[in-house]
Amino acid sequence: MIDSPKGIILGHNQFFGISHLSTQRAAEREQAFRNVDRILSIVRCARDHGANGLMLSTHERASAVADGMRSDKDLRQGMEVHVLLPYMAKYVRAANTKGMLGMLSDILSQSTWSSRVRLGLTSGKALMGGDHFEKLKALIDIEMLPFRDLNVRSVYLHNALTDLAAGLGMMEVLKFFCDYIKERYNAQPSFCTLSYSLLVRRLTQWSIEAPLMAPFNPKGFQMNPSREACETDLALSSFPVVAMSPLAAGSVTPQSAARYLADLDHVRSVVVGASNEAHVAETFPLLLSALQDER
């Protein structure tokens, strides 16, 4: 049975200086959220306005956010965490500047001493060996280190890897991911995609069942191959969907997004970012009401 999230998940892009429309906005966000207390304030506000989960990628700043949540009983127990891995830019930057071993050392430094010893031995052998699935296990374990002792509900494979595997017909990679996340972390394996229609066809063909996180918004922003195709496949599909980019990077009003999402079958949850408490108070009740009224 698919353990699909329902309701509102607070997105993370704004906390890590990510904007899909403006490099200036991205830089402003990166500066604004250098203080983790500012991030935690918005997480608490989101929880108070109906959010029951937080999306976190494995960005360098995620460790500080996770530490803050562990030290706050209400957040640790009251907010589910949905992990998106890997944070692709981190690996590219680290490998280019420090090499593979330097990158691994930096990531391992986030762990406890005992975990570092265990993963250092296991992962070192795996990364140097010839078994590609053992390498994937090691990298997943390293990526999951910051989220220990948190209420991890789902683990999403990043859209870059999901869509690459789907496009190249790499069924065994996606099946491996599902099996390992269930076995090792007792969490729901899920997939993020920017090619919703293709992924639905592939997963159906391969008999893989998992929640999908994909863009759905009235402007068709990031909806590939088109808004019409994604909506058609959504209506015919049995896959539960977490809708992302509902505001189309700020070009859609919360009211329009709520009306649009209310008419979509199989959309059980929505992930949406917020840069301040006023944005949370305006947006979250509208989206939550739309989801509850239509489900």
C-alpha cells in the first residue's frame, strides 16, 4: 500500500537561495535565510497554519535546520520530514573543488563519531568497489545522515536522476531505490519529476508504485511535455501526486492556485514555499481548504 502524504508540505527552495525565475531573488533569499532561526520561525508558522510536513533537500544548510528541529520537541514530533536527495549542485561543486575523497570527507563530517566510523569503512569500500548498487547504498546512507532521529515520512529521488533513469529505461535503478528506502529507512520511497507523463508510463510498464511529486499549476510552468498532457495522464493515472510549483514561481496567485488544485484528481498534497509569515498566512489556509473540500 502506498503511504502517500496528504495536506500541505512546506517547501525548502527559498531557504537555500533557489529561485526558478530570478538570480537576484535567489541571492536575496540566500542572504535572508543564513540564520537558521529565521527558517525555523517560518517552519513553526507553517505548522500553525496547517502544514504537516517539511521538504528538505540535502543542501549544506539542511543540517542546521535538522539540528534545530531535533532540539524543538514540537517540531521534532509534529512535523513530518520529506527528504529530497541528492542535492545535485552540492556534488558537482564539491567534486570539482575537492575531488571525490574530499567531498566524501566533508559529507561524513556531518555525522556522529560512531556513524562516521561505520559509514567511513562501509562507504569507502563501496565507493572504491565495483558493485554499483553498493555505491548507491553508501551514497544514500551519507545523504540521510543529517535527518537521523527526525520523523522522516518519505524519501524522494531528485528529478534529475528520476527522469534520467526513466528516459534511459533504467528500471532496475528505480526498483532498487524503492526497495532500499523501505528496507533501510522504513520510509515511503517517492519520485520527483519534471517529466510527469513519461514517468507515469514507465512506472506503469515496470509495475512500480510510488507517490510522485510533479509540477501542477494553471500556467503549465515546468509541466512537461505540456499542461494538457500532464492533466490527461493525471486523470487516467492511479499514482498519488504531490503537486509542486503550484504558484508557478510566484506568477500565480494563491487564489488561482487553490481553484486549480481543487479540480485535480489524485492530488492529495501540495508542496509550497514561503519566504515570510505573511505569505504563509495568506497562502496555506486557501490551499488547505481546497484540498480538504475536494478530497
